[in-house]
Amino acid sequence: MSQTQKIEIENFDFTGLILKEPKEKAVGVPAIISSVKQMAKYMDPIDAFKLSLKINQKGGFDCPGCAWPDPDDDRSALGEYCENGIKAIAEEATKQSIKADFFAQYSVAEISKFSDFKMGKLGRLTEPMVLKEGATHYEPISWKDAFQLLAEELHKLNSPNEALFYTSGRTSNEAAYLYQLFVRAYGTNNLPDCSNMCHESSGVGLSATVGIGKGSVILKDLYEAEVIMVMGQNPGTNHPRMLGALEKCKENGGKIISVNPLPEAGMVNFVDPQSPLKILKGGTALTDLFVPVKVNGDVAFLKAIMLLLLQKEDAGEQVFDHEFIQNFTSNYDELIADLRNHSLEECVEASGIPLSIIEEATELIAKNEKIIICWAMGLTQQENGVGNIQEVVNLLLLRGAIGKPGAGTCPVRGHSNVQGDRTMGIWEAPKEPFLKKLDEVHGINAPREHGHHVVSAIEAMHKGECKLFLAMGGNFLSAAPDTLYTAEALQKCNLTAHVSTKLNRSHLVTGKQALILPCLGRTDKDIQTTGEQFVTCENSMGVVQSSQGILRPPSKQLKSEIAIVAELAAATFPNSNINWMAMGGDYDLIRDAIESTIPGFDQYNERVRKPGGFYLPNGARERKFNTDSGKANFTINSVPKHTIAEGEYIMMTIRSHDQYNTTIYGLDDRYRGIYNERRIVMMNQEDIDERGWKTSHEVDLFSEFTGIKREARKFLIVPYPIPRGNIATYFPEANPLVPIDSYAARSHTPTSKLVKVTIESVS
Ligand SMILES: Nc1nc2c(c(=O)[nH]1)N[C@H]1C(S)=C(S)[C@@H](COP(=O)(O)OP(=O)(O)OC[C@H]3O[C@@H](n4cnc5c(=O)[nH]c(N)nc54)[C@H](O)[C@@H]3O)O[C@H]1N2
Ligand SMILES: Nc1nc2c(c(=O)[nH]1)N[C@H]1C(S)=C(S)[C@@H](COP(=O)(O)OP(=O)(O)OC[C@H]3O[C@@H](n4cnc5c(=O)[nH]c(N)nc54)[C@H](O)[C@@H]3O)O[C@H]1N2
Ligand SMILES: [Mo]
């Protein structure tokens, strides 16, 4: 560790809490005003206008916000945008930029004192920088020297498995494919990615039950569904365009059930920003039934529904789809036998939900055929994240609600190309057929031994087993669990290097040496030796589309992620059989290689040039279940039990309305009525009263796990309608409390929504 470097993992200053009534309506005029303000403040007006016409349009660029799909035909002429998409774009296409003089002026230790919000507002990174061993300041380095340094450090390692190659989910298909090819040609499967912290539980649970790690529905199915149950997701903030789809469902007579410990604004009432008439009318009440589940009460809730359905069956009413169960599933008898071992009372109690509400939900599920269940982090970031997803599948299978119009599974992805990155082979546990193809197509000898996921990668660095960390995007330090432990782990590396658009905390807590490699973003024009390029992405529903930026990049020194991988590979393997530089200069060649390696990409270059792109094959959608049994599998998942000691609470760490993961756009959480402060704890009023505290009371938070006590200091209490015994804080401020060794069984996803904490008063 460099002596001069202090571990400054957070900025602890309060910014001045203001509380208002939580909103009942999402989007509408305030959202338009908020997004226009954001664009006007940080972007060049002409750039803002050009971009607003191209967001998520056919032939435009893919919004770097979320992975929600674009309509196949009826795209809004105003641009398929949303408030938070605009914020994501304004953050990237900002007119501010950071140049070498900034790094000369401020030492790493000084920059570490900036808040995440302030850091983001510094603007785009513009030239490659190096932090030399023992140095206090970053200094400029040429691209050639940067690649040389990385190549030398890679060659110095005792084994390729001592290097780690992280990916965040904004990386295009082409960049992801080339990157994993480079990593496997180098000789390791150490490809941890943000998905490990995100929807990994969905991938594992769905693969085991329905044979594909992705959802089974397309956008049209949501419009046609009779019931959509949204579980553990806050679309008003994180997938605002999804609200439009839910509204269409309602207009067609569908019902929406929202299962969440919090009454999230977007789910209560939605005003379509693209419809002036609807804005005037005041919008649609989206949620028909709000189910205030306790944190981690979802398996109990789903089992309670299944028990009530079973009671109906026992009484002679046919509510299970026996024909479907007979023809397409296995393990039905085992599931029913296990269900009979559970009592309804036990499940109702563990869910925290009044029986009457569960009965209402059951009626909706029993009376309707076309059922979709959508979910996000509330289900995946749990100890039993995989069990949660498998239980969702059990319910859908009992009702035959998969592989037919208007029905199926809908995990709503986070990063705009996180699903595509996995399709391209960004995975620590690749399957043999993929590796075999890679070997054939590129003449490499891809390693077969599985590599590190995020949690084991951090542990391996901490133990000194991994010494080089390269990140393709993201903010590993702040996104990972157990911030202090992760900081120590990164500091044990010889070299940490980040391909990034913006400065973040991962650039400041480094190995002995560090590199910042600045790259083009989604909105930037990308010109290579053979001319202007486009890239492709896969959205949450398996549609592959092109994306082409239109703005002049903020600096001539920026390279595309693809060019960076190509040049790094060429520097690392001077005598390679693979023509890395040719692929870096002409992305069509990478797409040709993808077509040869990965099923579903036939005539890739041709089909992706058609407006709207193409759908990837999806077995579950056609009731072709690619599992060992060849059928969809019912699974047995136990109801989690939590022993909560006196004074302990279960904490979930969630996103505010003004952030994109670790990027803090602003300090307000408008829909929740929490303004100008992020260091807050949402807590039930009765729990607050029990402690004798008042609003804004200052507290410290502690978590104890496997004998280690962790802390996060300085938070303010905010009364909020949340179940008793549960509290909520924001990610990443509360990440120091998420224990490194607390993760979901089988998916290794950190339990960011299930952290046992105690709260202590400061005064
Ligand atoms: N604007 C914006 N958009 C984003 C992001 C962003 O940060 N900002 N992030 C992107 C990424 S990477 C992702 S993964 C997604 C995240 O999208 P979400 O999953 O919607 O994000 P979170 O804020 O983590 O919200 C989790 C929700 O689950 C609920 N919840 C917590 N615990 C439980 C539980 O035990 N059971 C149930 N039923 N609910 C629970 C919380 O109250 C909250 O409403 O959004 C993507 N889109
Ligand atoms: N406690 C807690 N922890 C969590 C979560 C939680 O809910 N609670 N959520 C988890 C989830 S779902 C996720 S997905 C992870 C997110 O983990 P990450 O994906 O690692 O984090 P981000 O904050 O999205 O990364 C932001 C950085 O990405 C870089 N960047 C942005 N666009 C580009 C680009 O186009 N190219 C390149 N090369 N770089 C770019 C910028 O430098 C920016 O600072 O965090 C996880 N951590
Ligand atoms: Mo995510």
C-alpha cells in the first residue's frame, strides 16, 4: 500500500435534510421539469436538443439508463425517454471535463474528501492518467505507455488466475465479446461482473427451473396480461418507462399487484410524460393491490398464495393448470407434498402481511390466466435470492402462466447492457459448448477452470492471491459490499486500472500503481480506421439493437472500449494469431466472430442494421424448457427464518430517485419526500417512538456478522411507512455494513437487502 494514501471511503458531511410528504404520483410535469433542468444545467443546449430526438429511437442510441425495452413499433415521436434516462445522459454528455491540471492541483487524498455528488459534477475524464508507486498525485501517461505497463504487469504474474477482469453493465456486445476473448486468450475465467451483485440470483433460479437465465416475456405480453405482480422493484425511479407498459396493461383491463415493504410512488399513481392529456387528467392509479411485505417475507407470501390455491383444489375447484403441469413440468408431486408441510398461519406470520390482502392477491391469481411476475433487487439481493425466484416460478407453473401470450417471468434488468454482456461470455462460470466454440473460431485454448465472481474476487485480493485488477467500467469499490474490506483488498494489488467515463471512488483507493483509461460513452461518436462505428446492446427482453452516439467526444484523447481492448491485447500478445487491431478498427468483424461463436446471432451484421433489431431465441417463451429433465422444474424452497435480537433491525439498502447506482445526480429523493440528504435511515414511526427518538435524530449504524463488527457513522432518522423492524438506507452510503461473507446461496449475490443492524444514538 502506498504510504501516502489514506483509506477515505466516504464523505461523511450532512447536507441539510428537508422532509416533505411522500409523493403519490410519479412522472408528469414535475418529472419533465426536473429532467429539462438537469439537461439545461450540465449540457450544451444544442447537444441536448440533438440527443433528445435520438434517445431509444430506431437508428438512434440506446439510453445508458436502464435495460427496459423499447416498443417494437409505436415509439413516441417525442423520444422514448424518461426523467432518469435524461439524467443519465446529462451526466455523460456534460460539458464539464477533468483535465491533467485538476490532477496536478489535487492529490488523491484530497479528491477522496469530495462527496460522490461533487465528484460526478467534475465532468468527463479526458486523458489517460497514472498513479505511480508512492506518488500522491495522478499524472498523464501516453496510451502506448499505459498499455505497455498493463501488459508488463500481466506478464509478471505467476499465473493468469492472479488477474481479475471486472465488467460493469454498460459495455456494448462488441466490447464485451472482445474483452472476454482477450481475458480467455490470456488464460483465465476471472470475469466478475456487476451482474454478480444484481440479477445473478435470477439467472441461477431461472436456469434451474425453466432452462434459460433470462425472462420469458416481451413488451407486448405486459400490455396483454390480466395480472402483473411487481415484486421488490421500484420502477417509478429505476425503470420509469415500465410504468407506461403497466398503464397499457390497465387500459386493457389488467390488474397490478405491488409487493413491496414501501408504498413506492410510481406504483401508486403514474402520469405519462408523453401524453399532455393524461397530465391534465392527473394520471392512472397503477396499483390495484398493495402488498406491504416484510423484508424477505416473499417466499412466505408466495407459499401462502399457493396454499390458498391448494385449498381451492382440495375443495374441488380447479385452479391449477393440470394439462400444462402434466405435459411440461416435473416435480409437481414433491411440491404439493412439501406445501402440505407448511401451515398457512406460519406463512402469513412470516410474510408480515394481513391474511385478507393475501386472499385478495390469491383471488386475482386464481381468476386470471395471463399472469406476469416482474421483479428486481428486492428479491435477488437476499440470502435466499435464488429461492425467491424459484418460488415465483413455482406459482407461475401451477397456473400454466409461462410460454403463452400475456404470461411469464420478467426479471427487470439494471444496467442497459448487462444482459448482453452475459450473452457475450462475461461470466466466471462459462459453459463448455461456448468455450469450445471460442477455441475453434479463434484458435485459442480457453481455460476450463471457473473463475472468481465478485465476492470471491474481493476475498482473493484480500488474501493476496490476485494482484491485478482491471475494470471495464463501473465503480467496484463503492458498488461492492463491505467497503472497508474491499478497500483493503484493492490496496493489496500491484496495479488497479479502470476504463471509465467519469471519476469515481474506485480511482482513489488503488493498488501500488493505478491507471485511469478514459473512454467514449454511449452518446459519443465513435470513429475508427474504417470509419464511423456503431455498437449493439441486448435489452431486458432479449432484443438486440444497434446504438450509435452522435456527439463530438469531450476530448480527442478518448478511445472506445473496443479500441482499448484491441490495443491492450495487441500490446500483451505481440505475436497473436488473432488480428486484434483489425477488429478494433472495424466492429463488423467482431460481430462476424460473435455470429460464429454464439447461437442466435445468424446474419448478425445484416439483421442488426434493420430498424428495431432482432429477438434472440428464448426456449421458455415457447415452452421448450432447456433443463436436465427437458421440463420446467418445480422446486422446494424453505421459508427463511430470522432470529432478531433485541434492538436489531433488518436493513435494506436502496436507490434514491437522484442516483444511478454509485453516481449521485442530486441529493433529493423526490417521490419519497426526502430532500437534500442521503445519510438517512427510513424507520417506522412506532419503532422511532419506542426508542424515544424524533425526526432527524442522529445515529450510527452497526452490523455484526460471523463475529466481525462493522460500522457506518452519521445518519439521520426519517419516519417512513415501512414495516416495523425493517429499516432502509441508501446504497452506497450503507455498503460498509454489508458483510463480505453474507451472500445468496448458489448465486453469491451480496445480501444488500438483508443486513441485520443495530442503531445507536449519537447523543
Ligand atoms: N434511475 C436509476 N435507474 C436505475 C438504477 C439507478 O440506480 N438509478 N440502477 C439500475 C440497476 S443496476 C438496477 S439493478 C435496477 C434496480 O432497480 P430496483 O430493484 O427497483 O432498485 P432498488 O432501489 O434496489 O429497489 C429495490 C426495491 O425492492 C424493495 N425491497 C427491498 N427488500 C425487499 C423484500 O424483501 N421484498 C420485496 N418484495 N421488496 C423489497 C425496495 O423497497 C425497493 O422498492 O435499476 C436500474 N435502473
Ligand atoms: N448495498 C448495495 N450495493 C449494491 C446494490 C444495492 O442495491 N445495494 N446494487 C448492486 C447492483 S444491482 C449493481 S448493478 C452494482 C453496480 O455496480 P457498477 O456497475 O460497478 O457501478 P456504477 O455505479 O453503475 O458505475 C459507475 C461508473 O461507471 C463508469 N461508466 C459509466 N458509463 C460508462 C461507459 O459507458 N463505459 C465505461 N467504461 N465506464 C462507464 C463511470 O466511470 C461511473 O463512475 O452495484 C451493486 N451494489
Ligand atoms: Mo444492477
